[in-house]
Amino acid sequence: MKIALLGDIGLLGGYSLTSNPKLIEQLQEISDFLHKFDYVVGNLETPFSYKKKTWGAKSAYICTDPVNVDVLKALHINAVTIANNHMYDFGKEGFETTCKLLDEAGIEWFGANGRELKIESGGNRLAFNGFCCYSTNPLKISSRYGNYGINRFNIEEVATIMRQNHDDGYLNILAVHSGIEHVNRPSVEQIKAVRLLGDVVPYLWYGHHPHVVQGIDSYNGSIIAHSLGNFCFAGNTADKNRPVIELSENNRRGMILEVEIQNNILVGYNPILIHIGEDGHISINKDSHAVNEFSEYLNTALSDIESYNAARIKQRNEYLATRKQLRDFMWVMKRLRPRYVKLLYDNHMNAKKYRDNVLSFLK
């Protein structure tokens, strides 16, 4: 059985049928490529919404028009995880509209309300689960697995779910939204967390949220793809269609992770690089050199933590320097609004919850 795992899907701008009626035609090449897989799974970053009324305190809200569910169908996507930090940007209406439209389109979803996806095919029994880490500053995270809201990434809960699925004869596949954006190295804490879960049972982890490709690690029979980067994702836009985030060349490089599973065993994987063109065209890049380079970073992460962290911080600071150049008087004035006070408070609370749900288990 061959599965294609996709990164961030943001049906915005040129990736929305309402602004680009020729979108499906432009995606034909990548659609034909995905059609050959037995199962295709992606991370749906943009909720569908009719009312488009924002909820909570965010620095940027994103959603998409309901018609764009047709884009997912045209790409032969069988299932999506909705466990990410934007799925509740438009509140209960956007969240529940998303679930309803996916159901009507015959696209499976998981990652919220304690919902997992179990499939049986060709002698394989697979259990897909999605989780969102507090490190991404999410909205409406459930208080515990099974409650209403986005599934939280709590190491103890995740380990219990994995162990139960394994005992029931399922291979665990985890889609996890975590980390820091625009950095090609995952944090040392994340590396430790995913390996800690690998000590529970063999499994497959594929991550998203950084919007750039990160390395692949093999550990104790598990495959760990820390971040697949973007799949089809336009730059986030503000109220007046001014880009909030312009895609850099690093953002335009994504990865499709091809995984082969036989008799519930991960027998192989193939990282397939893609490139998002300025015209929105998604092309296949067969050269996996960049993935190999990023994977090499992981080999020294735990043996030379100081140097590894220094490289992460350097890349992060370089990105932040480019963002600071865009800040003007209006940017300052917007941050004086009450919403940004709430945003800072939420960020502080999410940092605490991150310590409680992840870091406390790594000591």
C-alpha cells in the first residue's frame, strides 16, 4: 500500500476557485501524480466559512470559501487532518462548516473532537490521529482527548492512544502541528518528544506548521518526518489583500512523503520535493539533496546541542529581520488595540501549557 502525505494546504489567493477559476486546470500535473497513490492525506490549514466572522485573538486569520472543497477532490485527497492553529480562526461556524463540507464531499477528517481515522486495506490496519501543539499558539484546543475542539498534543495522552491502537493491531500514523515557522531545524525538545513516543511503539510521524521542509529521522522502527513544508499554500493576506507573508524560496519548497506499508510494517519511504511556482504551478523535483541535508542536521542535534541551537536561532533571527523591515506606523497602531493585549496573554498561557503538555515529560 502506497500513501502520499502532504504538507500545509492553504486554499487562499491563487489557490481559491473564487479568485482563480482555472485553478483545477493548473493543478492537473500534481493531480495526475497523486492519483497513482492508494491513499492521499493532507493538512487542511484553512477552515471553510460562509459568515467569515473572526473569533479569538490572532495576528492573522485565514479561511477559504466553501466552493474550494472541490479543489481537495480534484487533487484526489482522501483525508485531511484539521488539527492546526488556524482551524478555529472563524469560530464554531467555520469549524463546523468545515467538518460538514468534508463529510458531504466524502473526504475523511481527523484531529478534532477526539476523532481518529482507521482504515483497513490490503492486509494493513492503519490508525490516523492528528494533534496540535501549544507551541503554535492555537485556538480552541480540547481540554482532553475526546472533548470538543482541536486535539491537543499531550505526550501522555498520545502515548496511551498509540499503545492501545498498537495492541488492537493498528499501525499508528500521527499528523502533528508543531514547532516554529520558517526554520529548517526542529527544536531539540521536539526531537526528544518524537523519539520518546518511538520508545512506546513503532509509528509514523509527519509534521507541519513551519511552512518549510525539515529533515527525516529513523528511530527504533519509526519514521519521523518533522515538517513537510507547504503543499499548496499562497501567502497569507490581510483585509486589503496585502500579503502578510510573502512566500520565500524556502517556503516554496515542499515535500510529499511517499510511504510504503506492507502487513502493517513501514517498509520504505521516499521524500519527493515539490516547488510552488509564482504562478501557483506545483512541480515535482526529483532531487532530494535538500532533504538529505536537513536530515543530516538531526544527526548532531542531541550530541552537540549548543551548535545545533545556535544554527536554529541564527536562521530564525534572519527571518525576523526581514519581517521587521515591513513594520510601519499602521503596524504599530494595530498592536495598540485590545485584541493584541488578549493575544499576548494567550501566547503566555500557551507557553505554560506547552511546558505542561510536552516539556514536563522530557525531564
